[in-house]
Amino acid sequence: MRCARLLWLSLLLSIAPLCEALEPPTASPRAAVQQTVPAQQGPSAPLPVQSPPTPPPVAAQQNAQVAQQAAAVEGNPDWAVTLERIASSVVSIDVDSTRAFDTEWNSTAQATGFVVDAERGLILTNRHVVTPGPVTAEATFLNREEVQLYPVYRDPVHDFGLYRYDPSKLHFIKPKALTLYPEGAQIGREIRVVGNNAGEQLSILAGTLARLDRDAPEYGIAKYNDFNTFYLQAASGTSGGSSGSPVIDIRGRVVALNAGGANGNASSFYLPLGRVRRALELIQGGKPVTRGTLYSVFNYTPYDELKRLGLDPATEASVRRSFPQYTGMLVVTEVLPGSPSENVLQPGDILVKVNGHYVTQFEPLDDVVDSNVGQQIQLDLERGGKPVSARLPVGDLHAITPSAYAEFGDVVLNNLSYQQARHYNVPVRGVYVANPGYVFAAAGVPRGAVITMMDSQRVDNLTDLEQHIAQLGDGDRTTVRFITIDDPNGSQLRSVRMDRRWFPAHHCERDDREGLWDCKDLAPSPAPRPLKVSSTEFPKYKDPRLEALAPSLAMVTFDMPYSVSGITERNYHGTGLVVDAQRGLVVVDRNTVPVAVGDVTVTFAGTVQVPGRVVYIHPQHNLAVVAYDPKLIGTTPVRSARLAPQALMAGESVWVVGLGADSEMRSRDTEIASIDPLELPLSRTMRFRDSNLEAVQLVNPPLDFDGVLSDKAGNVLGLWSSFAYESGREIAQDNRGVPIDLVADMLERVRTERPLHSLEAEFAVQPIANAREIGLSDEWAKKLSEQNPTQRQVLTAVRMVGGTPAAKVLQQGDLVLAIDGRVVTRFREVERAVADKDEVKVTVWRGNAEQTLPIRTVELPGADIDRLVEWAGATLQAPHRAMSAQRGIPPVGVYVGYFAYGSPATRYGLYPGRRIVEVDGIPTPDLDAFLAAVTGRPDRSSVRLKTITWNNAPEVITLKLDKHYWPAYELTNTAGGWERKALE
């Protein structure tokens, strides 16, 4: 965002750092990070009045410093005195929107506010800073004192809202209330915008009011947009963090509220304060802030355009005489479908009178409708040159503004709001998907969908929806019909699988008296419905390989509820190979089932779908095993694939057989181009990365499906697998062949529960000629050549897994010659040599000499992750092997797998990839130690965390708990599956 010809008085004072501005796709971005949604009524009793203590001299010194710096830049002592007087009343606001709600995502932001009632502790800011949904906020005053904020009011339409704080919590500063002076908004008036701007700690921007009748800025479709009001405009390009800043005159009176700015120029947009002052006075008096609506949007239109719309000349003359200073009148531009105004008002209607009086401006219209909620008013209009009269009921804006949400399966839902109904041009009916979460995202229901039916039953509101899901047990399926903003006149139908296991389920109601959302558990779910037994037949194929393999292939889908182990993608599918039909064992790659945390489904012949479970995640290679219950597929003729472990050779003919995304069989005849070491880049997020593998490359390989490599008889020679890896900051995928020998070995270990041992080192191949250049003896060169005459190579250690015996003994650059006296030249030879041994003797060439090193192997479990903890919005787990394998990091501490936006983890920088090693100076080598250190602490208390990054750089952060919106719970993988329990 460019800022030209501005007076920047960047007074670097003690205010918290700011956030960047959102830049929506339209031309008028708001000045802070968030937009906001309406409130219902104000409190029913006056807020308590408390006086803060007198500030010590240090605050006065800081204020004096403000005046001195301002005077030095301003060259105007009057402005300097004003800035000194008001500086202590302007605050920085840290905002955590804890849930997606209506027009807003859950997020963390910073903005500005200012005190308008010091006795009651009321702070005025923008509606999009107070936010429409649940929020946790703090204000930081000039002297760095912090106070907790609680939302008091969010206007349903206009961009203003109020927070409150406890004045008794301020000990060293005494802010004064700034006076709201809407009458001071006049063209040509010199103003200053005081607040957080573009990351400055406190900035003062100069400008001159240029317009008083600008249209409300447009922030984009499906976003919050103000309407039925004028905005003021000035050249004082505000940006990120300045939302909610006071726009003051030279006497320190607030003439407007900063709200937005334009991309590409230095214009800023300010909200007039007429309706703001009314709301403040009602709240101060303990009265509800009534807000009425005619369910219509009006636009201020100049007289020349009104003539083209058919305005009677006599009407124009009469209105001009009554309001000579005005240049137009209000015209209807939108009427909400399904409202009392539908079929009464029409776009193009010119508003002439309300209750017998001329009304040509927004604020007088607001005065009438706000004072007549629930009553009828008389409208006189002109339509196409003809007079029209109508009596219309005044609706309650708060009644069509959502004040509750339901969450289950990581989904967040609220009643469709007036804001969104306007965008969709539909009645205010249905349930809005604020966050599709785990359950709806897996089903393909997007954010912004409006649910109209569930299981063929009409859904008008949250109550209807909650009654329906109360009948669903964990894993039960239902159908959801919804509309989207791209096609509001059509609808889509999806099958959704209910979750009651991975995530809590709540209904939450807003309580403006407490400033919190009161959450209660949804009704307990019934037991899951019994799974039905289904059978199918496989199609007949002319190709003998397809005929042989079709009964052994299945489509496997996998959905991850949490981002763990550096993996952020949530939904997967791929071809599975049935290797044990009797036990229901299916082999897939780890780009289909990457971790053990998730839900598996197995589909046969594109017809029969049954649930599955993760049995084994190969700790070293791109392989996993899932299982299904064979009883659930009835008489479906599934059979185990015929595995044919054998050495593969370049030039050998093979057939690739697999399933497309549509579950249809695919095949291609080709030949092996080469068998080369797999070389994948290190992962920035430390996700799984395969290594120590000779992979098959094909001539003209298929890239649109995965599956198996087969001989002409349908015997399986290998898997045609998808490998995921990071390319820059993007996830890329590549298909390679994996010899079936690896699968056969894994399957035998799964069946017999025999553990797998590993040397825990990554190797690369090096030509023997290169090895001789660094000192390899002729004797060893001969032995290595005789071991593998066609591939004259030696293995060299490139990295060791952190915290393992190998990391203490082996060195990078060691040439590995033999294990327990047997010469090794290939990755698989090393793996076989150590797989069943607790200790081996490794012969290496180091420097100019041969050395034999005893090294203990490491037993690797196939269980993968077996425990997760959700704490302060962070997903915590034990350090995973990929981290230690790629970065050499010992698996000590508690690994941060991910965080939720709008949580304390986001606010205070507890970022993914870090490990927590201390809490308040207490070591936390594992999850048990961590939980012992943090459990039992009160809400809003602070903890000091020492974290370590991937390169062992330490950092100490403090984090303030939010146990109301982010309670801690634990997920554990038991014999009966994953179980969730609250920790406090």
C-alpha cells in the first residue's frame, strides 16, 4: 500500500507491535486485520463505575515526551499540546478471534481503540476489531500497562463496536475519555489520525477532510461490508493496525472513526459518529441499543440521476427548498428476499418521506427505524415517476444477526446472517458454514456454504441442525444439501461422516454482560449405527493382468483430523493392494496414509465402502498397512495378491495396473528404464522423506494413477507408489516403483509382530573410483567390485538420526564396507544385515584406514504417533523420527506439530517445528513432564516456555493461557482405537 505526501509523525512509544492490514480483492481494504459482525442488545443495567489510581510522574514524563516530539515535527504548538493530552487515551488492541464466525476467519490481529468512558472503562474501536464471534482481546496503554478487554457491543451493520476493561486494573496511568464530536466533521477541517499504523508503535497521520458523503467502502463479496451510511474521506493513507483510531480535530475532539483505506492511493475512510454517540449513550445508561431495519439497502443518488429515475420536478423543488445544502436523495438498491419489504419496495424506488417528513440522508432514516423496532412506519416513495405509499414493519437487526455457534468435528456453524444473506440474495434462513473443519472439508462442503437440508429434512437454523446431529453417532453418515455463493439458485448434495471422537462438540451463546461466549456440550451422541454388510462383483476384463489383479486392488481414502509430524494436508486417496484377504490387510504408500492419526475407508470395485484402521506405518520407507473387517464385504470375491519378490532389471517388461481417482481400473504396458537411488530434498517442515531406497523408473510412466508393477501373469513385482516431497514451499509428488521385497518383509513383520531394527543412518552411493581418490585401499576396492560387479559402488554415510548410537559412532563421509564381516554395497543389504539384530559390527573406511565399529541398532515401532495433546491451541506430540533423521536433532522435548489461528499459540509465537524443552525453568523432556508442569494453572495465567528450533537455536517466550476457548485435552491410541479425554 503506497502512502504519498503524508505527514508521518512516528512517535515510537510504548505500545504493542501492530499487524499488517488485510487487503481484500476489492479496492477498499479495511485499515486493520479483521472485519466484524453485529451484536445484539447492550447490557440491561449500567456498567459499574470505578476510578483508576492517579498516575505516577513517569506517565506524565512520557506524555511530555510525546508533546516535545510532536512539536518538533509539527511546528505547531497547539497540535503538540493536543497530542500530549490525548495520547494516554489511545490504546493498542491485541485481538484473537478464537473461532471462524459469519464473515470472518479465526485469526490473530492488532488494531487501535480509544477510551470514551474512563469511569466505566469503555473503549471505542471498529466492529471488525470487536469481531462478530468469540474473541479474546487485550489493550496496551501508553505506559505498556495491559488490561483484559471484554466485548460490550458490535453494531449489526455499521463499523463500530465497544470493549470494556476494569479501570481498577490500571495502576500507573489515568486515561481521560475522548469526546465524540460528530458535528466537527466538516470539509476542509484539518485532522490527525492517532494510532497504530503500518507497524509503528504509535503514529500520527495528518490529513484534511475532503468528502462527507462518500459511499461506504466495499471490502468484497462474502465479506463484511457497511451500508446505509455515508463515510468521510481524507488524504491520510492509514494502513495495517490503524483500524479504530480516533480522527481528532485540533482541540482533541473525535470527529470520526478510522475504518478503511484505498489500495494504490493515500485515501482513508472514516465512519461518522452520529450513530456511535447514540449507542454509547444508551450503553452508559444501561439501555439496549435498538437497531431497526427495513431489510433494504439505500444509496445516496444525485438529482440528475434521480430525474432519470423519474423524480417528479415538484418533489425535487420541495426537497431542495427544505434541504438546500444537500445534493440528492436516497434510492432503494437492494431488497432482502423473504422479508416483509419484498414485493413492497423495489430497486429504483426514491425515498421521499418517512412518517410524513422528508428524509434524504442516512442518519435521519436510522433515527426513525431505530426508534420504531417492532412497529410500522409510513413510507412515501416515487417509482418511475409515480407516487407510491406503503406501511412497513420495522425489523430488528439484532434478530437477524447470529449470536450463537455450534462446533463439532472441527466444523463451526452459525445461523445465516443478514450480512451474508445480502451477498447471496436469499432469505435469512439456513445455517452458514463458517469453518468446514475436519468433517465438512472431507465431504467437500466448503466454507461459505449455506445448509438448507440434512437427511432430506429442512434446516432453517442452528436448532434444527443440532436436533438432527443429536441422532448421529461417531462415524454415522448423513446427507447435507447446501447452496454456495457461486450458485445460490442451485444446490449440492454431499454425504458427511459424523465425528464425535476427534474433537469436542459444543453449542456456544454470546453473553455481552460477561463479554464471553457460554459453551455447553452438545447432547451426547447415541451409539454408532451397526455397519451393514454389502457385497459386490468385480467387472470382467479381457486383459488377463486386470482380470487377475482387480480382486486385489482397492481405493483407500484417508482423512487427517490434525496436522502432525510436519504434514499439513488433510485428505488423501490412493490405490491399495490387498495382501491378506483373510485378515483384511491392505498395503498403501505414505502419500495415501501418511500417519496413524486419521480415518480410513476402503472401497472395492467402486461399489462397496467399509471403514478401516491404520495397522502399521513403515518408519523408514513409503509404506503403510491398513486393515478392514472382511465380514463387512460379504461375498465380494476379494483375494490376496500374488507377490513375486525378485530382482528387477533395467529393460524388463512390466505392466502398471492401478485405480484412477474414479476407482476405475487403469493399466499401461511399459519397461523398466532404470533402478536408481531415490534422492529427495530435505523437508522444510520435517515431514516424512524416504531414503536408502533404490526406486524403479519406467519408460513413459503413468503419472495419473498409482498401483502395482505386474508381470504378464498378474504377479506383483512391485508397487507403483506416489512419493510426496517439498519443492521450495510447495508439495510435489512423483511416482516411482518400489520392489515388492520390501512389502513382503513388512507384511511378515506385521503378521508375526516381529520388530524392525535399524542402523539409523542415511547413505548415498559413490563410485569406487571416487572412493579410491579419498584413500580406499585396493583390497577393499576389489572386494566391493566382486560383491556387485555390475554396480561398482560403495555406500557413504551422509547423515545420522539424532540421538541414536550411530550418531555417536559414525561420521559423515565414512565409507561403509561391511556389516558383521559381510560386504555391503546396496541399501537393502544394509537393512537386511541389521533388521533382526540388537548390535552389529560395522566396518568403515575413515581417513586412510579401515575401522570396525560396534553399533547398537534401534528398534523402530510401526505404531507411528500414539498420543497427541491439544494445549493453548497448539497440537503437541513426541518428536517424530523424520525430524531426527533429516536434521540430526535428538528426540527430546515436546514437538509443536501445528497451531490453531486465533489461539494463544499463534498470539505468542509457539510455532510448528519447535520443541518445548522447559516450562518456567522446569525441564520437559517428554509429554508427561510437560503436562505435569502446566496442568492446574488458572485461566489467563502466564507460562514461560523455552523452545528450540530445528537448528537448535533457543528462544524463550511467554504465553498467556485462554482456558475458556482453548481447554486442554489429550488423544491416545488404545487397543480400541483413538480416545479423547479432557485434561482439566
